[in-house]
Amino acid sequence: MELDSQKLTAALKARTDETVSLLSDLISIPSTRGNEGPAMRYLLEKIKPLADTCELVPISDDIQKDPEYSFPLENFTYADQPNLRLAIKGSGGGKSLIINTHMDVVPASPGQEKPFEGRVEDGIVWGRGACDCKGQVATLYLAMAALKDLGVTLKGDVIGHVVIEEENGGNGTLAAIRSEDRADAAIVLEPTDLKILPSIRGAVWFVTTCYGRAGHSGQAGRTVSALKEAIRAIEILEGYHDRLLAESKGHPLYDQWDNPMPITFGMMEAGDWPAMAPSRATFKGVMGFLPTRTKEQVMQEMQDALKAEGGDWLPDHFEMDFIYRHDCNEIPADHPIVKTLEAACGESGHKPEVSGMPASCDAWFYSNLIGVPTTVFGSGTLGVAHSNQEQIPVSEVVKGAEILARTIASWCG
């Protein structure tokens, strides 16, 4: 089904101001992990008139027993952390589509001005979640509103999953795929500069604890510093990363970047006293990887590297846990859902570009765990996500909504 361009433009324009207000209001609700409930309830009331069904879906605490669950916390409860599920029912005979995005945000960045105010200046919305990913919620809202106002009827179903806990590993999407929802394809909305991303790199977050033999600084030869062993472990993991990066070269969607799969060491804790060799040192980080490996292979190879290269002490004195495990997502660049998005971009006056994503997201849950071919697309840029400059231009929300509306109409119509 092809939409009339003039009518679609008018429908989008008529709903733009209320969409900006929706986005500003959502930003003003700080929906960090464990605090998503109020934002979900607000969205429910706003988006309910645009769907045939719309409901909050409670998440059981039993999700924490799922083998794919990420980032466990002690005594954590999902009492006020629902997903939001919506559906536009098709008349039958058309292809179905799942559209996913997330409501949770990371904490405010140092120096971020009024992170939870949702201010609008010169056609740009600022604040935590502006692009990642409340701007995507707004894009979905505007696309649905335009289709509703145009009276578009679809043959295939559209299912919306607005989820919690994407930022700490995807537990909201995990809960969503454990339901009965299935479709012919899925689109995960993330800030992509309106590029179509059928290939998403993977990532594992690791916690490594190294053990030593504590003792006074005057006991040279009798002590083993866990801190020095941790530094050795970091150097070994950097070497493994460099080898893996070299082996991963040649992928046409990733070779535009020198390092699309970085390893990052973000936290370290060790010792109680400057003049004492510590018995324990812990560091945390994230390892990215491309579709040349699975998450299981990367996790095993990281541990194997520490055992093979750690010298006399380290191989028997470390533990490594993986608290966040995202596999790569990859579908063919010429898959029908990709081609549908490309056509929608062209009809919207936007030159389509197909690329890879040098970050991880929830797409792999659909493709890898339930067999729903998935691509990633969205308004705004990943370059300002998680930063003190997070923002999204209103014009990109509108353009993203236009492309998404055309995609829904074509795929499901």
C-alpha cells in the first residue's frame, strides 16, 4: 500500500506539536532502571487511542531465572516495571510486524544541563532519553497517529513492544519474546541517523576478579599483588581483542570503522592500604564483537586467553562472570524488510543507506531466539546518546515517523 505524500505530510504536521509535548513529558519522567513504571503509565494513556489494544504487561520476578537474563541485582523486584504492548489488528492476509523500542534510560551524565526537563530549543529536544530511546517512542507515536488519521487499514498485524531494561541487557525484550507474540519481521527503533541496520554487533559485559597473596610491602617475594595480576589480565584481554578485531576485518558493513567492536575497561576496585599487596582486585568492562563470533565463543576465548597467557599465578587465581550477553544480529542486506525500509526512505525523500551498527541492542532477541528477522532503524544519532549533549531534532522525529508509517503501510498492507 502506497500512501499519498501530500496527505501523509499534512497528517504528520498536524500531530507534530503534540508529539513534541509527549517526548518532553516522557523525558521529564526519569525512567532509569527500576523506575520505568510512571513513564509507561503516562504513555499508555497517550497511545491507547491509536491502537486496537494497548496494555501494560507485568513482568514476573521469575524472569531473573531465565538463562538469558542480564545484570542481576540482589533482592530486585519487578513490582512496578511493566512492559507496554500495543496491537493494530489487520484484516487478514498481510504480513505482520513487531516494532520494539525501550523506555529505560541511563543516569544523567556529568555536566548535563537539566537532564530531566525535556526542553525544546530551536527545533531540538534536549534531555536524557531524547534520542535513546524516548525519541523513538515519539517516532512510533507520530507514525501511528498519522496512519490513524488517514484511515489506513492494514491486512497484517502490527505489534508494539515498548520495553524496560534495554540499557542493562535487554530484560524487557527478553520478557516480550517469552510471550506468544510472533511476526514476519521486526524493527527495533534505536538512533541510527535514519540508516537501516540489518547487522548489529554483539557485546559481553564482564566482571573479572583476580586473587593474590596479601602481605606487607616489606615482604617482597612472599606476596602476590592481585592488583598487578588484574593489570596483567587487562593487557591479555586487550591483546585478545586486537587479534579478534584483525580476524573480523572484511565485513562490508563494518569496515568503514577502524574499530567497530572496542573493548572498554570501565571500573576497577582493589586494596585497602597503599603499603599492602591486595588479595583481591576486580575490574569490569565490555567486549564488543562482530558476526564472526557468537557470544559463547567470545566468553570462552576471553577466559582461555587468561589461562594461556597469565604466567604462573593468574591462570589458577581468577574468576570471570558475564552479566550482560548480547549476540550479534544479522539478516541479509537484501532481506524484504530491509528493501521495504529502503523503498520507504526513497518515497520520503531520504536517500536510503544500509550499514552495520557498532554497538549492541535488543535486535538479536527476535532474530536469534524466536526466528523473527530483525533490522534496526531510527531517528537521531547514536553519537550523542548517553552523553551530556543528548538531543534529537524534531525534524528527524517527523522524517523517521514518515518512513516508519510508509514501511508499516507497505509491509502490512
